[in-house]
Amino acid sequence: DDGNAYLAAGLAGMGVLWLPRYMAGPHAARGELVPLLEDWTMDPMPMYLAYPPNRNVSAKLRVFIDWVDELMRRHAPAIVPAASGPGEG
């Protein structure tokens, strides 16, 4: 569950790995990693920031939330809800 360790193992030639583009891209551009199965994708996973509901959002927490939000908007694929079929919500 450690992306940096996973990346290091891949760079050391220890096998095939799946990484987000923002982690693999710079290494692929330098030829350190070779893209495989490029037309295969995984569904994006949601990310949540949690903090106690009984507290006001401090200036530090607001800056952190805004920073993470901006990073995800720039580097992570958007999660698009699946279209509902007939009879579904």
C-alpha cells in the first residue's frame, strides 16, 4: 500500500506494476518504465478527507483541503457517475 515502494520495485526491474499516470509518467518519459496494456484502465477510486464534525475548519485545515483538491483536479481522473439504466435510481 506504499506507492513509492511499489514504484521503486518497478524501477528495480522487479516485475509489472500498475501506477497512476502522475507517478509513472516522468519515469516512462525517461525510458525507465515501459507502458504495457495501455488500453486497459481501472475505475477511479473516490478520495475523502475526514475531520471531526464538531470542530470549525481551521485556516491550516482549509489550506490543506484546498491543496489536496487542486492536486486531485490536476493529476487524478474525474469520477463520472455511471448512467442509470431503466428502473434504476
